[in-house]
Amino acid sequence: MTTATTSPAETEQAPPGARKRSPLAALGGQNLSLIGALVVVLGLFGALNENYLSLSNLQVIAEAATITGLLAVVQTVVIICGGLDISVGSQVGVASVVSAMVFTGTGSSAFVGVLAAVGAGVLVGVLNGLVIVYGRVNPTIATLAGLAAYKGLAQLLSDGRAQGYVLNDPVFVFLGRGKIAGLPVMVWILIVVAIAVHVMLGYTDIGRNLYAIGGNDTAARLAGININKYLVAVYALIGVVAAVAGILLTARTGSGQPVSGSEGLELKAITAAALGGCALKGGKGGVGGTLLAVALLGALENGLTVEGINTFWQNVAQGVLLVAAVVIQQRRNGERAVGLPH
């Protein structure tokens, strides 16, 4: 049973009471496996193509993985507390369209479009949370409905087409193409969000309570944790970060994208969280493993593209990796196969 005082470090890696660990042990077996797989992927595609490991291509990989990384980080949070959000890709589409349409429609600064997108993200996130908590709808079903509904909303708002042109504004140009200390601004945004979420999960009462809710919601309720409030807040957080991802998508492509660029992001985010060590039943996971999984998926996707391999194989690879991650979790937890005797 997970309690409100269990830290994510204990939950993920170390047994209680362990005082001294080697650096390798501190990383944990899950993260070491991901690092090993990442090295293999980089080495394999680097051997096949001399430009794959070039600084410019590594930057392309980082930029392409940013939006997935943002969604995977907050997907980690919701999975830790025992939920799931399948609608994040559609939320990105709504935010992307809103940011571009408000900016071009009002003739105002980019900040107006950004604020409108964040506001839309908060609304859809809170709506998801309210449906789950007070409608008593399973999170998978509720957000599956959101996946369809928000996708339709983005298409209705945009008439199914890319909207606006934002690259005449310096703020959007900076977000989509600017650099700070040699790193793209988009990557810095991911770093800031990841650090903030890591600190929240590992060093605050909020994080400890989220692990407690996912580990044993009955015990968490008896301990006085307001589970309903936490769940609505978590889904609101997802809406905000999905809105940031939508704004970055707009800045990167130059216009609001109702579907293109956001479709399939939910699968990537869930796959990254599962590969990173999140237990889909809740109570276990962390940002570090998720980011390693995002890097692995990004390197693999870019390598397949560079080698001219049919992009449909990328979907196949994601599906296989998701199943593999869940199978490994089941084996590690000692859970029996469905329908088979103990």
C-alpha cells in the first residue's frame, strides 16, 4: 500500500531504508534499460547514416520530441494518480487553432492568442476532470469521448483547415524558431515544465498525495486527502500544458493546426509514460524515465525517417513498444496472465 509519505524515488527504485547506492543503482533498472536502448538506436542509425548524429539532426530530434515530451510529462502525473487522458492530442489541436485564430482575428499581440489558448486548455481540462469525478465516468471512457469531441471542436472552429499566419509576429517566431544558449526555445520550455513537475512530485505534499491516491485511493481518502479536488486539478494541469504544446505547434508550423501535427500524440505520450516506468494502475512513475522514453521514441522515429522507411512503421513500433512496456510491468509485479491459473 502506498502512503502519503512515500517519495517517488522510493516508489520507483530503492527499497525503504536504503542509505547508500551506487550511481548506477540510483538510476534504477528501468532507466538503465532505456539508456541502453537509446545508445543502441543512436549507434545503429549513426552507423547507417553519417549525418544522423550531426548536431543539426540531433537538434531536429529534440525539437520534434518537445511537444510529445510536454504531453508525456503531464500524462505521467495523471497516470501516477490512477487516471489516464486519451484526449491530449485533440486538446493540442483546439489550443493551436484558438491561438492562431484569436491572434489573426483580433489583430492583437501574440499574448492575446496565447492567453486565449491557455484559457481554452483550462476549460477542456476542467471539463474532463468534472466528468470523471462528478459524472463518475471511467477516465479512459471520459477522455476517449474527449478525444472525439475536442477533435470535432477544433475542426468546427477552423472549418477543417489550417488557420491564420503567425510568423509575422516576433513572439511566435521566438517560440518556434528562437534559441537560448544554443538550445531551441521549445526545448527550454520542456526542460522548465519537466523540472517543475519533477519538483512537485518528489518534494511537495502535493506529489506525495498524488502517489498515495494512485497507490491506494481508499487509504488516501481515509488519510484526509480530497481526491476529487486533486483529480480535477490534475486534469486542469493537463489542459494547460496541452495548450502550451498547441501554441508551440502553431509557432512551429506558422498556423493553427486542427488535426495535422496533433493526431496520434496521445499514443506517443502514453507509450512514453509506460516505457518510462509508470504503472498504468497508478502509484508509480517519474519524470526522468518518461523523458528518457521520449528521447528513445524521438530517436527511433527520426532514424526511420532518415532511412526512408515507410512512416506507417513508426505506428507499428509505437504499438509494439507500448505492449512490451505493459508486459514488462506485469512480469515485474508478478501479476498472472488474464484467464490463466495462478
